[in-house]
Amino acid sequence: MPINRTPPPASPVPVSSDDTSQSQTSRTRAIDAIERTTKLHSESAPDIPSLTLNVTERKKRKHDGVNPNIMSYMSEMFSVYTNEQPKHFKDLQIIVSSIKEQNDELKKERRYYVKQVR
């Protein structure tokens, strides 16, 4: 058997006219206050530089157990790697050129065999 779990119909709560007028006036006051603050803030261009002077710069804390010379060590590692790169690049160029030469020789041999077969 299904169980009917819908809530009973709610009757609307009667609202007196005094409550609606008070809530409307409080809403208009809130809107007026928001408009005034935005107008004042948008018209306060001369005050903006003074507002930024009060902002403090956030310093990151130093981590415990970190060697302060790690940055110099890493910098040295990268400089060594940078100095070795041209040598590795030159070696790669030599290898690629030798592969091209081998490829050209294979093409010549293939042409020779194709001519022999015909």
C-alpha cells in the first residue's frame, strides 16, 4: 500500500496593511542607503590613493628546514645544463645527418635493384 507523504495544504497567513507598509519603507530605506554608499564611493576619486596606502604587503614565511643555499644550487644546476645544451644539440645534428646519408644510400641501392629487375 502506498503511503501518502504530501504535506497538508498551507493556508496563507493574513498580513495586515501596517506590516506591508513597514516592510516597503524598510526596503526603500535599504535601497536608498545602498545607492548613497555607491554614489559616495564612486564619487570619491581623490580618496582612492589614500585607501591603497593602508594596504600592507604580505610577506611569505620562511619554511623551517629549508637550506637557504638551495636557490644558488639550483641556479648553478641550470647554468651547467644550459652550457651543455649546445653540445647535445650538435651531437643530435650529427646523428640526424648520418641517418640522412644512410637513407640516401638505401634509396640509391633500391633504384639500382629496381633497374636490375626490369
